[in-house]
Amino acid sequence: MTEDELFFFNERPAALPLYRALLDLMERELGDFDTAVHKTQISFSRGCGFAFVSFLPVRPARERPKDFITLTLGLGHRSESRRVDAAAEPAPGRWTHHILLAAPEEIDEEIAALLREAYAFAAAKKRRGRGQTI
């Protein structure tokens, strides 16, 4: 983990264990990917963005835990997972999914499967010449 990644969690240190668990899963389950830290999100790409971590409040405040991260994934279809808090189709055949994660144990096989699918979708977009992020 880089200093930039650590700094991203400077004001929300309780969310750092969630990010570490997610990053560990990604390193175990996926091939090579690039990480870029921005002001409001950390993005993961393989030529095209496939996953993003932020503090996007995808649930109403009363339903949102104090400490969380939001995992955003790009897929070629709308996921039917109950874990998805919000989904949108910004372009035909390109779906953005937001999943709020509040405990390390939530970063499980279902999340791993969604990450693998997003990773493969990004590779296919890159092969087709669509290198834009979601």
C-alpha cells in the first residue's frame, strides 16, 4: 500500500481495514492492475477502469453505517446481486454498480466474483478500443 493510499484514509482511518481487506482480495483474485489515488476516489484499472473505492454515500444517512467504503464496479449488464445499493447504465451495455461495504467479512466470495467479472469486462473493453473509465 502506498503513502497516497494511506493518506486517502487520513480523515476516515476506521475505513482503512475495509480497504486493506478489499485490496488483499484483489491481489489474490485478479491479475495485474494499476492503482491511482485521486482526491475523491481510488481507481483500479487494466487499461480501462474496472473498480473504484470512495466514500460515496449510496444509502440514506439513517441507513448508512458510520464507517464504510463504497466499491464501484463496471459490468456489461445490470447485476442482480442484492448487495448492489445503486446501479445505472451510463451507456448501452455499460453498467455502473455501487456497493457499500461496512465490515471486512462483507468482502467475500460474492464481491470476489463481481470483481473478477469487472476485471474481465475492462479487458474486453480495452481490446475493443474503448479505454474510457466508467
